Amino acid sequence: MAITFFIWLNFLVPHPATPIVTFDSIAALWAKSDLIGQALLLLAMVGIALFAIRHFQSLIWNLSEFARFRRSSAYVQLRETNGAVMLMTLPLTLAMTINVLFVLGAVFVPGLWNVVEYLFPFSLTAFFAVGVLALRTFADIFGRAIANGHFDCTRNNNLTQLLAAFAFAMVGVGLAAPAAMSTVKLTIGIAMLGSIFFIMAAIVLALVLLVLGTRAMLTSGLAVEAGPSLWMPIPLLTLIGIAFLRISHGLHTGFELHIEPVHRLLITAVFFSLQMLVGLFGWSVLQRVGYFRTYLNGPSRSPGAYGLICPAVGLFVFGMFFLHVGLVQNGLVEKFSPVYFVLLAALAAVQALGIATMFRLDRRLLSAPAKKLAEAESAA
């Protein structure tokens, strides 16, 4: 969610000298803005800071809880079930954390871009390390499942297994960042090759697991508590789409393979169209099974409900890419025109809905006293 506020700055704050918005470009706009403009800039920066703090608080808590969980017999049992894919959330979250750190540095550290070429090797090393962790975790989970044949296809009636592809895609899009931002050919090349490896792994896995999950759902119906997994392809498509854009930019700046704006329109239109299709279909199914009525507004509580947040973030982020990189750069929508603001308002509504849902789930799952939880479960 911190990234969504950065996206506002990245597309609305002029930064002609750098590929992404930085503290210096924000300060330059601040100096010549009126009170309303300064208030909007402050709002975005406060949003980044607050959600980044929340991210690190949650990260520390979850790492501590996971360390305790690994010493329990439940951890051993988990590794022998379909739920073992949940272990892929560790590399997924660590890759997210590197992205958050990158955003914090860009927005809050003056002059950072002057030394950014020296930072890219550290960024690549960190993402490769997380990628190795993701590969080892994946090999352990799915290698054991294939070797022992204990994977239960009948209970795979959801898309939770896409977490594995999601983790690889998060590593891939992080590796692609230096490809789009560096001016050193070697850095661009290493970033591109690493990104291509993990993005291809994500695509192949996603296709296989999507077929397996869909087949199980057609046979046994959706596992309702895992309903938000129907929307997992939305953030997955966001990561793959942004990686493609970053790689194309690296080919343009580092290898003189010039990518025209219309090609970016095609890339963003294809991925955004798929996201809309997944979103509408998932909404239809979740409404039909009463998921929102039960787990968001009703008495039942499920940690899996937090799976509703990433699709909102993914749709908003790639929607901003589609609007600016696809439509505005190709002259289909004029920036700051009435149509532009209508589309921008629709994307802002998606972001606001995601934030409201997060706060609601925090109150229901993290802040509710134990007594109230017990009473609610008894009533249910």
C-alpha cells in the first residue's frame, strides 16, 4: 500500500532528469506549488511513511511468530499438505521489503540518485539472495509433493498455489528495476537476465497452477475461505507487466532496441484487460458464495481475508501505468483533461477501497479483544 502513494508521486511530479521521482524533484515542485499542491505532496509522502512503518511492524511480528512456528509439530505437518505453499510468502514478503526500502530512499533521501549506480549492485545482490531462497523453498515444497505424491488435487479448489508464482514474479520485477534505471550496460544486462529467469518461472508456474486450481474448483466448487485467491492473478499480472515494461526500457537505453510508445500501449492494454476480466469474474463468484457477507462484514474471521488487499494495490498500480504509459503517452487521453480526471478518480477509488478494507481487517483480526472474538465465534 505504501507503493500506491509513491505511484501518485511518480506519475504526477515532473522528474525529467531521472527515470523515477526523487526527493529532489519533489522538493523542486514543493518550492513552486501553492498550499493545495503542497498539501497533496505531503499527503502522498505521509502515506508512504505510515504504510512503510506498518509494513516493518508487521514484518518483525510475522518473522518472530514464524520462528516460533518452525519449532512446532504443526510446521512439520504443514510441509506435508497443500498448505505448504504458504511458506513461499517468506521470500515474497522479503522481496516486497526491498521494494519498500528503495521507495523510502528515493523519496526521503536528498541526492540519493547521484550515487544510485553504486547502489544497484547491492539491490541486485539482495534480490538474487531472495530469489535463491524462493527457489530452495519451492524445490522443497513441490519437489517433496512430486516425489511422494502427497499433493491432494481434490482439496486444491482455489488459487492459493499461485503464491509460488507470485513470489518469483516479485523477485523478477525487483531485478528488472536496475534494467530500467541504470545507464551502465553491464548492470542493465545482469538485471534483465535475472529478471527474465524469474519472470519466466512465474509465468510457467502460474499457467500450470491456474489449470490445476480451476479444474479442482470445477469439480468440487470453490473453497470459500480461500476465495480471495481468485483475485491473485491481478497483482501477479501487475508484476509481470511492469517487468516487461522495465525490460523493454533496458533494451531501449542499453542495447538500442528502440521501443515505441504504441508498443507500451499494447503491453499495458493486454495486461490491464486481463486484470479487469479476473476482477469481474472473481467478484461474481465471491458474491455468489457470500464471501464478503461472511468474512468481511459478517461474524467469521479469516487471515486469508488479507488476500483482498494485494488485488486492490495491483489494479491501482497497473491502472496508473495503463493510464499514463498507455493512454496519455499515445495521445488517447490528454493529461489533466476532464476524461483524465475521471479515470484518475476511478483508480483512486480502488486505492481507497483497498485502504478501507485493510483497516477493517486490522480491527477485526488484530485489534478485537479475545472476548469479543469468542463471542462472535459462538454466535457464528
